[in-house]
Amino acid sequence: MVGTVESTEWLTPAMVRITFGGPGLQRFAPKEFTDQYVICQFVPEGAPYSPPFGDEANLAAPEHRPRIRRFTVRKWDEADRVLTVDFVVHGSEGYAGRWAQRARPGDLLQMRGPGGGYRPDPEADWYLMAGDESSLPAIAASLEVLPAGRSCEVALVTDDAGHEIALESAADLHVRWVHRNSSAAPETLLLDAVGSVHWHRGRPDVFVHGEAGEVRAVRKHLVAARGIDRNSSSISPYWRRHHDDETWRAVKKDWLAEADRDLDAGV
């Protein structure tokens, strides 16, 4: 599956929205999940192939093989068959970020998917969503399907106010933004923000995603202090501080298992 870039728009200094169309998306079959994602395949500079490609990409030298990254689908327009993806960009770091900030109409990006696993429970009494820039697309998409009249507490970490985006929902929305650049302890911002939200009566539907250490601390708080059922909540890391994507993927399974053991032991 290959998307053709139709437009680009910088939403913040670190997030660019890219819309894809073209005949290569005719087989795109959307899921019902609000965190649905596509697996993007970025071609390293100097590789002897370009999208659309087949098995020759995986037979290339290791430094020329596609770099796989997962990105949340911000929106799918079924009528026009246009796919919208919001990319987080950190300067020249990473294959995905470099590609996204240079993308121009007509560029091609090969993808697989979509996949996903979360959609807000319409029977929940209220909603809690928390994360950082990496989870903003999924949170924004989830907010748009919430039922009117329910309460939703949102806690989000960004660099500063210039990195905030508008969020819309039919729900009774309460959003708290906290900023790394003005904090002496940025690694605890998400935990502190979640800990200070108003805790409503009834059963919450919980969605927390972002940096691994921060999500782990929030998960421990919600399970130990608030009695959240970890198996019926969507709480997991998207990335890990001081790790590139390849390094994080190599250790993620063991890291998650260790986090579960610590939770079971009450650590």
C-alpha cells in the first residue's frame, strides 16, 4: 500500500500533518479503533530502490533496508479516500522525522495496515486520557467519538504552549496542558497531572500512552492508588527516552514484562 502526499501543514513547531491519497490507497480498509495506525516504511538515503517496492528492499544491504515506524491515523476520509497522519518531528532526528519535514506533494510513502486496539467504551461513566505529543493524534481522534454529556479528563505534556493544539469533543472536556520547558522535573509532569485530575464517580475508561517511564509511573498510580483494572484499560508506552526506535523495540517486550512484575509485587 502506497500513499501519495497531497498536502502538508505544520500544526506546531514539532508536528506536521500530512494527507495522503492516490490509487495506492484503494485497498485501505479502516478499522473501528480510534488509535488505528499504519506501519510506515521509510527508505534510507542511498538505497537502490524507491516506493513502491517489493522483496528487493529486504534483500538490500542492512543499511539500505526500510526503517519501520508506526504512526496513528488521525483521520480517514472514506468518500475521498484520503488518509491524514500527524508526524512528530524533532529536528533532523530519526528517519520518519526527516522524511516528514521534507515531504512535498507527489512524494510516496509505503505503508502496511491499519491495525489498532482501542476505541472509547460508550458505556463508561467518564473518560481519562493522558500522554504527550506521540499520543495526541489518538487522543484527538478518541475525543471526537465520545458521547455528549459525559465527562472527560485529559492531561497532556508538551514542550511549551506553542506545541498545544485545539481539541474538540461533544463530551464535557477538561484539558490540562503541562510544559517540559518550564519544569524542573519534566519526567514527573504526566504523573503529577494525572494525579491532580478530578476523579469522577463511576467507572472510567482509561487511555494513557507516551514515554515509557512516564507511562509506567502513571499506570502504577492508577492501578495501586485508584484501583483501575489494568487489563481493561489502554495503558502502554509508545517510545522510551534515550532510546532510538530500533533500540526500544529490541528491549520493549522484556521492559513490559518487568513493569508487570513490579506491579504485581507492588514495587
